[in-house]
Amino acid sequence: MREIIFDTETTGLDNRADRIIEIGGIELFNHFPTGNTIHIYINPGDQKVHPDALAVHGITDEFLKDKKTFAEVADEILAFFGDAKWIAHNATFDMGFVNAEFARLGLPPILPDKVVDTLSMARRKHPMGPNSLDALCRRYGIDNSHRTKHGALLDSELLAEVYIEMIGGRQAAFGLSISGQSGQARGEMAAEDDLVIAAAFERPRPLGSRLSQAEAQAHEALIAKLGEKSIWAKYASPN
């Protein structure tokens, strides 16, 4: 299962007039980061960055002057996301801007069934809140001390960690992928939802005991003291 945790920064709050100026995303496969990312700054054309937005993300009009427009990077964005789920914190805001940008280019919108809102997830899981990204980082013990300004890629990285914790932590997504030719070497694999379970390896030769002779004799002496009815007496000695 492929998912993209993403975030946007914009010139302001109104997706009818304001524009996306930064998008960052982290690819997850079966809930694990693959290392593949996207990070693009975007020239908003004639739309200027609102002072309130500038105070949040610190991206200036001057910095954006030589960047590509959304029309020039739309194909790159769509290719990166592909058929993955779009996952964002307060996704209504981000998807409103993304779909507004696509509409300006005559491209179809991203449909709701392709979108996951981690803010809605957090509100269901922690109804008493608070559920901002910073608050969730504190709740789950995720270091966000380097987040002095909002940034699309940094916020995506933090959200990826939060998202994994909200769906049950890393153990909930743990899967084993074993390469090799023989079924015995690989084990039989069984999938249940997103959890992949692998049978234990069967060694061609059992490993030798790591107990010394003195340790084995001491163990047997202890079992003898416990008596024939002890649980230890029901099992074979270390030898």
C-alpha cells in the first residue's frame, strides 16, 4: 500500500485567489518511509505572499521569483503521487488548494476517496485535543524542536511520524520481506490486512549449545534439587 504524506505552504488562506508556493511529500509503503520525497517551491505569478502567511512560513516573493509555476511542475507532482493516497493534516485546506490549482489547468480533481485527513483521525482518537501537529508531536514524543517555521517537507516528515503512531505505532506496520529461492528458506508468507507475517526460519543444521559443560552440570544439579514434580524435570536437560 502506497501513501504520500504531504503538506503545502500558500500565499494566503483563500484558494480562489491565493496560490501554492511550496509542496513537500514523503512516500510510505506499507506505512514505512521509503526515502523517496518530493519538495518543490512554486512561483505564484502575480499573487503576492500575504504578510500573515509570510510570518508563518517565511517564504518571500523575492525568493519565489525564479521558481517554476504550478503549470510547469504539475506533471512532476502527479507522477510522484501516482495512485497513492494523499495524506495531510487538515487535508480540507491542502486539497482545496491542490484541486484549485488543477482546475486552473483543466485537470481533474483528486477525489475524496484518495484523501486521508490526519486531523480528523486525531480528533477521533484524542477528542479532548489539542490536535495541532505540534501538539501531536508532544503527545507521541516526536522531536519537533527544529520546527521554528512551517515548511512543507519538514512538516511532512513530522506528520509521517505522527501518522505511524496514530495507526498503532511501528509494530502495527511491521512486515517481513524475505528473499531467496526455496520455500523453506523464505518460510510461508501470509497477509492479513496490511500486516505481513512470516514463518520462522528452519535452519538446515541446529545451532550448537552455548552452555559450557560446567554450566550444564550446574543446571542439572539445580533441577535435581527441585524434585521430579517440578516443571523443569518435564523437559530435557541442556545436554
